[in-house]
Amino acid sequence: MNPNLITSALKSEVSLKISKKNHYYSSLIPGCINKKETPRLIKKNQYIPRLLSTLDLKEFIHTVPFYLLPFAFCLLPFALIRPALAQPTRSPLKVVVNSNQDGSVKPDNNLTLREAINLINGTLTLDQLSPTEKAQVESLSSPARSKIEFNLPAQQTTIRLVEHLPPIATAGVIVDGTTQPGYNRGQSATAEIEIPVPLVAITPAETVDIFQGLTIINDDVTIKGLSIYGFKGQHQATVISTPADILISHRLPPHYDGQFAADKPPQSVIIENTWLGIPPDESMPSTMSAFGVWVFSGTGVTIRRNRIANHDGSGIITSEQARELKITENIIVGNGMAGMPDAIRLEGTIENTTIDSNLICGNDGSGVYLFKPTGAVSIRNNQIKYNGHRLRRAAIYLMGDDHQVIGNQITNQAGPGVVVAAKPKSDRNIIQDNQFAALEGLSIDLVTRNHTGARHYQVGDGPNPKRDSPNRRRDTGNNAVNTPRWLAVEFFQRDGQVSLDGLADPGAQVDIYLVDQVSPKTPGYGPLSRKIATAEADQDGKFGISLSNVQPGDYLSAIATHPDYGTSEPAVTVVVRALDDQGNSIETRSATTLPKTAKPQCTSRPVARVPVQPQSPQIPEPLVLKVPRVIHFALDQSRISPRTAAVLNQIARVLQEYPFMTIDIQGHTDFRATVEYNQALGWRRAKAARDYLLRLGVGPERMTIRSFGESQLKTTGTTSVNHARNRRVEFIFQDVRGLDIILVEQEEDLQVE
């Protein structure tokens, strides 16, 4: 057998003979070779790992969108250039990259990033460099760390790769984009979290598909001050790599049982002040990366103060293990555009992981999604808002035990706040001191095993009844800890005090919350706006407290937290009333409508602090806008035609001029296919319109998409013109704030077959 060729005749895993001639190979992936596939040549500097013995394929595939199914069986991390397993101790080096060129390693006047990594790895020696290149290399004394710095020409700071870079295989390396002349540590493009604008960018060359930007397989590596974007590949039957801007993994596959011992996971890797998925000019890249940071295997990895956006899949994802992972002070916006929709998706062993003080906004699914992890996560002090606009999910979705969700602001979610799964068993999850607003569901939703549809696992199953059997503890998230129950539907203020009483599980801590709004989608419930008091349930489950910090007309709710069970769902809201002189209840304000919120915005520009001169208020004149409300598509197509693009340009201009305005993008089809096919086609059309507006600068937090398929035909006629009118996307403009909008039923882009 030729060890360089994988043929279509292979039907099962075949071990390749490992010798001096072909030691780059380990084994083939079963199930990833199509019998009809043309044989593919696998280069000698690549190998394919075994399937992981711990991977539950059935459960894993159910979590992967159809778009990613062609490589769902093969989401494995290793098409790396395999460095020598045993390396002699080398003196640390400082290597200055002075050229943005890429290609074969050769002695010339240009020291490239590829050559710099090879020098650090010891696979390229100083003797192989030209005198000009040698001048860019300095030997350092131990214990200094090896460094890759940059001194690129001012107008040539984008490195366009023509093939995969070698992995960073030496411990202690610092790849430092902040050394590029002109880098300004004080210049941030965002006010919410200050992250400097990078100058040095790494991206694939045009017409080239590259799976990874930087790959890290050793300890104590630091990446900072770079822009990395555009890394993914065509999803083929035999997938040889894991696509991501940055991949952190073993040097060899986990559970490898060949003649080499498996490496331990890289430790103490740091990714900081780097933009992933975003060019330095903040334009939308022509090719979106597949994922941002993929921690396939690592211990003590720190991901801090990065901007992570514009990925087909998740911004941060883990696989086999990511113990002691720290995700702090990142801006994670607009990810999950075509695949796994969640901003942060954690799987595998994630013991002692911390997600702290991040801005997570405008992603297509959940802000944080835990899928069958081993170990506990602490999710604290994050701003999680405007997520779930493609796939309606909880802002935070928990599977597993002993997670903590504390002190977060969770708002404007197209779904509930926090969902705790029932299967697999998920207990003792603590959810406290969070602030919720503008949710399409409960603030906390504990799912029961009676509800096992995909929708329930994504958006919860609504309020649970009182626990009526010990068996409920086994079939409901957080051991079916009981929701607090008030002993009245309204409580009265007397002498400035309001006395509350109710029932909860004995020994539970009961947190009292103010409710600013009552959700129309969950009558009787509202987002938990702010904690105002805490009480304790006694051995009989009774609790009571007197409050002086509430007013007549305030709405209240409560949650119960028991150390053995976790946190409950919220209680039904009750109202505080005042009494007149005769002891009758006085009608007070209603909290049944959603308040007007600030304009939807994930990030803003830093502004100079200058004194604002007071101005006399001016009453604006009513504005009348004419804007198209519909675009059209060709038969069985979701492509944006030139005429349709012109219509979308008009819509984009209106949205840019009025930044408080939001839109619901609704895809439709004609009736000439199956219901299922048309539902998916409607999704593709709505997504195509959303993606076009994204490229024109409309923020993802301002757009939601959905599909009605063939269920809402514009006309029931059967002529070609009628069919063309049904093949459409409609725009529903929301939060128009008094604008008089004339919606135009345009047909300039009508595409008659």
C-alpha cells in the first residue's frame, strides 16, 4: 500500500505501517471515506488521528447543525506538521519578522512568520538564513522566553498565508504583535472593554483554504496584539483538521496507542489583546472563520481581552479537555452565523473553568452553552444581551452539576435567561444575584425529562408544578427544587413596611427580586430585575420578611437556593398595594407591558470627555420614511440578485440613520416542494438577507431571523408571477419611536421563472 494515498476502497480503520519513511502517519478515520470519492493525496506533513474513544457520536451529531454534518464525524484536531517528539535544549531566540510574504523557506532578504516559527521550533537553523535574515535573529540568555516580534513595512502588515503554518511546538514562546511600529496600546475601537487595535493581521491568501491560523501544542505560549481571520476549509468527505483561528491541542492525538506516547495537554497558554475574525479595519471579512479559539486539549488556558466576532461557528469552543480555562474581559459579538450558534460552547472536561466580565452580544444562539461537560464552570459578572437572533435559545444553557451563574446582566434574549437541563442529570447549579430584562421566557427554567424535544433543550419548558413526588428530583434539573410560593397574591404597605411570607424547601435561601416588567409570553412572570432582600426558610419551609425598600405598585418575585439541590425557578409575581383610610386596596401602576429599551447596540466607540453645554429642548417634527418591506428570490434560490441588493441598500441606509430601529427578517417560499424543504429554504433566504445587511454594517443585535416556509403565502395563485411574489423575505420594522413609516411593496426585483 502506498502510505501517501487514501483510497475509496478503504471501509474501516487501517493502521499505517510506521517506519522511518512514513512516520508522519498514525491511522485513518472510519466513516469519513466515501466509496464514491475520488482518491485524495494526503501530504507527508499531515496525518489523520484515530477516532476518540470517548466521543459519543450519536449525541454529538445531534448537536451539529446540518450545515456542518459533512465533517461532524471528523471534528478532530490534527492535521499538524508533526515536529520531532524529542528536541535538544536550545537557547531562546528573539526573531523579528520583517516581511509579510509567505511561501517556501529560503535564504533571502525577507524573514517571514513561517521561518520565524521554524527557527523557534528548531526545524530551521541560522546556517540556513541569509546574512540579512540573520540580522533579524538574536540569541537570548536563559531563562528568557523565545519571542517572535514584528517590524513590517507600514503598508504591508497583512500576512497572507499560502499554506498551513507549522504549529508552535516550543514551550515559552511569545508571539507579540504589539511590537509592530505604530501599535498604540491606548487606541481602542470599543468603549465597553478597551482592547487595542492590532496592526499585524494573519489571514489566508485569496483562493486558498487554510484550516488554522496559529496552532499551539506546547506550554506557556502567549499570543497577543494580532488580527487573525478567514480560517476554515471546504468540508469534504475526508476532513484532516480542526478549523479555527487559533487551535490549542496535544501534539499527538489523545488515546494514541502507537509507538509514541501521547503528549500531555499544553499548559498555561495565553491569548490576549487579539482580534479573531476581525480585520484591523473592522470590515466584514470576505471569508468568515469557522471558529475563534478551539481548545481541543489544554490546561490553564487564559483567553482575555480579545475581540471575537464573525465566525460561522462558536467564538470559543472546547472539546476533550480544558481544565482551569479562564475566559475574561472579551468582547464576543456576532458568532454562530452558519454553524454552532453559541458564543461560548463548552464540552469535555472543564473543571474549574471561569467565564468572567465578558461582553457577549449579538450571537446567533446562546451566550454560553454547556454540552455534557465534566467539571464545573463559574459564570460571573458578564453582560449577555441580544443573543439568540437566529436560533432562539437560553442566554445560558447548563448541563452538569455544581455550576455557578452569579452577578450577570442578561437582557434582550430571544429565549429564557438560564436553562438547566434534566438529562443528563444536572444538579446543585447556583443561579444568584443576576439581573434579567426583556426575555422571551423565564429568568430560570428547570427542564423536566417529560419534555425532551429540541425546543425544550434550547428554550426551556416553562414553569414547573410543585414537586409532588421524590421521583421528581430525578427527572428535573436542580433536583426539582421547589419554587417559592407566596401566601397571598398581593401584599399591603403599612407604616412604610411590607411584610412578605411564603413557603419553600426547608433550609433554602429565598432571594426577593423586584420585577420591572411582566413578559407577555409568560403571563404571571417577569424577568428578575434586581435582588432587594434575602430570607431563610425554616425547618417547616416557612419564610417571612419585612421590607421598607419597596413602594405600592412594585411587582415582586423570588427564587429559592438550597445547597443540596441548587436554585429554583422564579415565583409567580405578586404586587405591593397601598390601603386607603377605610382599609381598601388602592389601584396602582401596572407592570404588564415591556418598557422601551435603549437602542440595540453591542459596542460603541470611545468618545473624548468634553463638557456638554445645556441646550433648550426642541420638539422634533414628525418624520415620514418610505422604505421597502420585501425582497424577492429566484426559483429554489437564496442568492441576493443585483436588483435585490439595491433594495437592501435602501433598507440598510434607513437602519444606519435610525440606530434604535430593529427588524425581524422573515423568509417565505411558494408551495411547490415539501413543507420541510420550504421551511429550510425560507431560513436560507432570511439568513442571506441578514448576512448582506451585516456586511453593510448593520449590527447583529438589531436583526432577528425566522422562516415561515410556505405557511404564509402572499397569493394563492398558480401563475409564474404569483409564485415569484411568494418567493420573498419580509422586513418587520420594530421600535420605530414615532416615525411614520410608509412600507413599500416593491416588485422591482421580482424574479419570474
